[in-house]
Amino acid sequence: MSRLYIVPTPIGNLEDITLRALRILKEVDFILAEDTRTSGKLLKHYEIATKAISHHKFNEHKTSAQVAERIKSGETAALISDAGTPAISDPGFMLVRACVEQDVEVECLPGATAFVPALVNSGLPNERFTFEGFLPVKKGRQTRLNELKEQERTMVFYESPHRLVKTLDQFIEFFGEERRVSVSRELSKIHEENARGTLAEVAAHFKSKNVKGEIVIVLEGYNKKTERNR
């Protein structure tokens, strides 16, 4: 049956892929990959010979409808990103929407995504949380931070390593240096790190080192009683 499979791939350790994901990647007619060079390493490791074609943020708005039509005509496809679950701060939303609009079956497999282990590792409340993804780099950044100042739920952000320290400093400005935070990097890899403490403590920690790897920031939510006592 023709359909689009959304297939999560490992965020670091290549063993973190399901048996079902491997089977799907071998059986589909083609694979849509964010970067075929990056995904090629995974596919080669598991001896998957399925043809991979590029599907990324720079072309998805042009090709999504065409891909959906191709699947509707009888082919099966798998969408993968460089790491984690597609469409979570990665390409994929436009393709899924195009498939839904054309009544093409979409099936998302469960699997790896970076913010879940970071949230659980943080030690911060996780029964209610808000996923904010990447903050705007320039326009709208301060507006977004102002909107989040009194957000009571734990907040989860993605960030690039070269912007991490600047972002933590901005968090101190908007949320206060005593707000608790956990920064996870290199999740599932050899040099995995989970730095926990106040914003002031964690910012100082990363200012003293050369930051590498994918970053997830988990920030404590606003608590009127706690903030008053700080």
C-alpha cells in the first residue's frame, strides 16, 4: 500500500534505530533525506541500498506536492532527517501536509528525538512542558523571550553550539540568573554531557570551554512563589 513513512534516525549512536525502521528503509521505493551524504553513512552501515534523494528546507516547498503525487500514484517513500524525528525542527511538515491534502497515507514511526532524553535527564518537572524549538535568530527573538518570562511550564529549546553562551546570557537577562536550567549536548554519543544548575552557573561552565555538538536547553518554568524568594 502506497504511503509516506516518517522514520526517526539515531541522534548519535547508530544502534538507536528500531528493527522496523530498518525494514521500512529497505522496503520503500525511495528515501527522502535531509542530506544524502549524512544519511549515506547510516544507510551504508546497515547495508540499505534504497535510492536516497534530497529533501531539505531549501527545496521542500517546491517538491512536496510532486512527491505526494508520486506516492499517490503507487510508490512508497520514507522521510528521514540528519538525526532524530523528521519535522521536529527539521524538514517534513510541508511534505506531510501535502500528503494529507492529497489523501495520501502518512505513518510516523516512533523513535529517536533529542528533546525527550534531555527533558528526562534535566531533573526539572516534565509532566507539563512546552517545546519552543529554535528561537528566532534576530527578528522576533526579544518578543518571544518576553512572552516566555512568565511561562509556568518547563521550556525546551534547541540551540547551535556557537550561539549557546549568548543564549544563556540572554536567558539570564530575561529570566534571572537563579532560574534553573539543564543543557544537554552530544546526546547518546561518547562525550555526552548534561550540565545542570542555575543559569549563572551553567553559563559560566560553558564560557570556559569550546562547545561542540547538538544542544538542547531545558529551562525551569516561572514560579511566582520561588521567584519572589530569590
